Amino acid sequence: MAEATVELNDLNFAGDDRVVPFQVEGLDVRGRAVQLGPLLNAILGRHDYPPPVARLLAEAVVLTALLGTSLKFDGKFTVQTKGDGPVDLLVADFSTPDALRAYARYDEEALGVAIKEGRVSPPELLGRGVLAFTIDQGRGMQPYQGIVPLDGSSLEEIAGVYFRQSEQIPTKVRLGVAELFDRDEEGRARHNWRAGGLVAQFLPQAPERMRQPDLHGGDGDERDSDHAADDAWTEASTLVETIDTDELTDPQVAIERLLFRLFHERGVRVYEPQTVHDRCSCSREKIKSVLDGFTAEEIQASQEDGQIAVTCEFCSTTYRYDAAEFAAA
């Protein structure tokens, strides 16, 4: 990848919907950062989610963009939650090289009660359950799935725990979502969603330096650990924790500028950004192949006036088929 040093006057800022890889050599840190605008508006707008649900799904979209674009092979990366809260399902997936889509399912009545009672934090909306990260390398390859409990923490905290415990990589994740209200050129009210995020990972050349206290003791008790936190990682994670939502979502604060604010004393490098697009993987042919596997009874139950209509949960596209096409099923 082509690299660029952080001399702000010389940078062409990546802008929205482009993931920026970065490296801080002085701290042995690598990571990725992104700001999402038009892509996020498109995903959230087509379903008209209630604001608490939209915010939660936006976080999942940012996390998926950050992690999915790190794939070094053709495949799909999926982030999925299943819980017992009002929002019982979040799904966001990234298909190489650049396609991102997402969907949320929620109980309208339970959500209404939660909103009325002010219980709209991510842990309260998701409830207890699991967060799964799935990597699918395609036909003939066994998918890899890592699962971590939804334990009342935020998505960014849970993602960090997953990488520290499952991948043995000290990781810090920051996610932010904001609603912007302004007026267009003709003075009409306008509403937009924005989101941003950053993932930083400690990857020193000496593997023993990665051994952090929170990687030992399954119960999270650090007292038995003989390994003190590495000074470089302590500094890096402390800097990442200072990022606030405004910095991640402000259209006037480019990701490169934010990275410079955080790490300029240690020498941060940014690399060629990767664009992500709102692009669903559904198609008429794929859905037909599923219907081809239905029994005659299932086809009969699925049709109405001789037609079968299937709507994609992700992109809301409706595909219609003549039931006679499957008469031999």
C-alpha cells in the first residue's frame, strides 16, 4: 500500500466512507479509523429505525467496516448480536472488496417501554446474549467464528475483550454516533447520521511484550499475573481513551487530523484509504436458488395470487416470482 506521512498540509484527507489504516511505530501500534456519512444514512434511512436502534446499528456498522476491511483474502466478515433485550438482533457484514450492509430487528412494544423508561443504553437495548464475529473464506473453507458474551458492556468494550482474550492481541476500540440537524441550500430542515470509529492494536516485534495482565486468569483477576502492562501500550490505550464522540463524528475533523492529534509526538503514518459502499449481496438468482429448495407444500404456502414475493431484510428490495416456476418442486 502507498503510504503517506502525516504532514497535514500535504494530505488529501480520505473523507467519509473510507477506512484509513495507520501505524504508530513509536508505540508498536497498528490500527484503522473511519468516518461514515452517506453510507450510514443510506443503511439507516431505508428502514426508518427509531433513533436508539439506529444508533446501536450504526456502532455495529462502524465496527464491521473497521474489522472487515482488514481481510487479506476474498471473503465475508460478519458482526452479529443475539440478545434478550428489545433489540434482539443486529447483523452487519462486509464482503470483499468493499460491500457493507446491515440490519436490526427489534420488538416494537418492548422498545417503546424501554424508551419511555429511559433504558436506551446499548447494554440495556441488547440485553444478555452473545456477540459473534464470523469470517467466511468462501466455498470449500470452514468458517471461523469467535463468540463473546453480551455482559452489560458496550460494543466497543466487548470487541476489545474479544481480541484480548480470543486473539491474544491487546486492542482498544472507540465508536461514536451522532445526529446532525441543519438546513439545506433552500432552507429546509435536514437530518443526517454520522458515525466514526478507531481500532488500535498492540503488535510489538517481541511476542512476550504482548502478554498483558488481562490475558491471564479466566475470571479477569489480574492479581496472579507476573506481567506488568507494557509502557508503550499503556500510553497508546490512554491516548485512544481520550477520543470523544464529537471528534469521531465531526465532519470538520478529518480522520487524519484526529490521528495526528493523538499520536504526532510518536510519529504516526497513514496508508492508502479503502472505500466502503452500501451494497447488498442479494440478487434475484440467489433468492431463486433458495426457493428451488422448497417443497411443493412450502411453495404453495408462500404464494399469493400465483406470486411469491421475497423482500431482502438488508436492502428492502422485493423480488417477485411466478409460483409456476417452482411447480416441479
